[in-house]
Amino acid sequence: MNAPDHQTVLINLDDRSYPIAIGAALFDDPLTYAELPGASSALIVTNSTVAPLYAQRLQAALQGKYPNLHTLTLPDGEAFKTWQTLNLIFDALLQHGCDRKTVLFALGGGVVGDMTGFAAASYMRGVPFVQVPTTLLAQVDSSVGGKTGINHPLGKNMIGAFYQPLMVVCDLATLQTLPQRELSAGLAEVIKYGPIADLSFLAWIEDHIDALMARDAKALAHAVKRSCEIKASVVAQDEREAGLRAILNFGHTFGHAIEAGLGYGQWLHGEAVGCGMVMAAHLSQRLGLVDAAFVQRLTVLIQKAGLPVTGPRLSEADNAGRYLELMRVDKKAEGGAIRFVVIDGAARAAVRSAPDALVREVIDLCCT
Ligand code: NAD
Ligand code: GLY
């Protein structure tokens, strides 16, 4: 049974269903992991920033369950979400003689989680893994739903696999050590769920944005839980993004272009998504789907969350052309046509293409 301040959201995926545990003081409690299958080996994958904060505590919690327990510390940053870094995980697994029952634990933000998940999907054709997300972005989005992978120099998250974890452990206490910029980046993905799925949640975020920015524990707990519920519902309906799941990419088409165009790591993923949502909202308005007041409402909220609402210039010669070029390398693109997630102000998001001329107008309007 849950402790009073602990909650569980279930992801329903038949035999791959799993719980998302949400609460404080969870990740270093051995009881959190009691239901996981036993195994001789486990590998905690983390990074050089998170390791000194949390790795020893996770090790202590897991020691009794996994006799052959090791920790691998990767370099920190989006720029390291690469084949080379992924290989370090395979090197460690092989060097420690890890077998196919080995459990991987991803301790960190979305970069560690995406890479560890992909390593778990491919090591010996698949070993179990657990997500222990320590950023707001990872708790509300990346650790949930089974998208794993790495970047390619020509496109973000272009190499990867759908592979679900055994469980997700969202320890809200870990959010207290996050830099403010990272907290804001996570809020971008929280805000995203409002315009695509739940207008009452959007209103709740507007009412609680100051509390969220101040890391009020109750406000964060609700934001994580409601975000996970919405994501769980979408993923349960469309695990492999045959259609509906693409709405979770609201703001991401423009955002990924910003990330790739500036070089990964210049803008945080959440910052690019925040600005990308403003651009996608303007595109929705130009397509006649949403009114100017809703675009303004969203822009104000994104700004209050400490996120950029003006896009960077990616080319002096032809800025809009460079955005378009980058956006064609997107998993939603079909036959070279870019497809955007658009909103209608009534929380019914859709995916559609748009004339280049219209997209150019939006980019010109939104970039400095
Ligand atoms: P991140 O993993 O780079 O973490 C952000 C920074 O915070 C890093 O420097 C990290 O070391 C540090 N950090 C992590 N936890 C901390 C803590 N508790 N205290 C102090 N510092 C801490 O970035 P992110 O925003 O968590 O994730 C972004 C990544 O997630 C991107 O690569 C993005 O593509 C991916 N993503 C994936 C999905 C998915 O569905 N798989 C969804 C959204 C985003
Ligand atoms: N973050 C988008 C998705 O999980 O589909």
C-alpha cells in the first residue's frame, strides 16, 4: 500500500504494464524495489553530476538485492548522447560479466534515461531496466513511455527503440538540487500537457506557476502525477506512435530544429520545446485553428516558467530556410513533408502539414 504522500500511476500495456511510483524519499528505500525480479547483477548508469549527489544512496538501497552491483558514471550533457557514450555502457556490462537477467538502473535526467533504456533494449537483445529520473523533465516525460535512444549529428533522437522499463521511480526530493534553469526546462513538458489534453490542468498550472517555480512540494507532486497520468493514457492507446502519441511532440518539431541548429546542449531540450510551443501555437493560429488570445495565454505562461519565447536565428542568410531544412529530419515527416502538432484551444491536438510559406511567416515572426 502507498504511504500517504506516495502515489502510483499505472501504465497499462498488457504484459508490459508497469507502475510509476511518485513521492519523496523513495529512490533510496529498498522497499521501493521489493517487487523487482531478483538477479545476480545490476548496473546503475548515471552521470558525473548526479553520481556525487545520489549514486551511493541508490547503491545502498540495491546492495542486498543484487550481489554483483556496479555503477557506471558517464560524462554529463546532451552532447554526450552518442554512440560513443552508449558504447561505454556495453563495455561496462561486458567487463562485469553481466548476463541477460542483469537489471539496469538509469539514475539521472532524460539523457541518462534515454541512453540506458536503449542499452537495455539492445544488450543481449534486451535486459530489464528501471528508470530513476532525477529531473522534472524526466519525471514528467522522458522516463515514461519507453522511447529510448541517442542523437545522430544529423538529427535528434534518430537512433533508438521502443522499450518499456519495469518501473519508474519519481523521487520528488531529488528535484530540490536541480538548477533553476533545468526546473524551467521540465516545466515546458508539464505545460505541454495542458493545450494538448487537459485545459483544467492548464488553468491549474497558471494558478500554481509561482509555487512550481519555488519548488513547492505539493505543487510539484500534483504536476508530476497529472503529467504522468496524461502521458500514461496516451501511451496506453498508442505505444508505438502509430498516430495519437505524436501529440506529445507539441512544440518539438520547431524545438528539435533549434537544438540541432544551435548544436546540442546550447539550449536545453525543455527550453527549445518551450519556444517551439509558442511557434507551433502561432502556426495553429495561422491555420485558423486557435485564436490569438489562446496563443498569448500560452506565451505568457511559458515566459512565467522562465523559458524563452523568441527563437534563435539559425542562419544569417536564410533563417527560415535553415529551420525548414532541419525540420525535414524529423520522425513525423512523411515523404519529406514536415508534419506539425497543432492545437485548437479546446485541448484537441492534431498532426498535420502546413505550407512552407506559412511556416516561414511564423519563423520570421518568432525569431529575433
Ligand atoms: P539531462 O538529462 O541533461 O539533465 C539535465 C541536467 O541536470 C544535467 O546536467 C544533469 O546532470 C543534471 N541533473 C539531473 N538530475 C539532477 C538533480 N537531481 N540535481 C542536480 N542536477 C541534476 O536533461 P533532461 O532535461 O532531464 O532530459 C533531456 C533529454 O530527454 C533530451 O535528450 C531529450 O531528447 C530527452 N527526452 C526524451 C523523451 C522520451 O520520451 N524518451 C521525452 C522528452 C525528452
Ligand atoms: N516525449 C514524447 C513521447 O514520449 O512520445
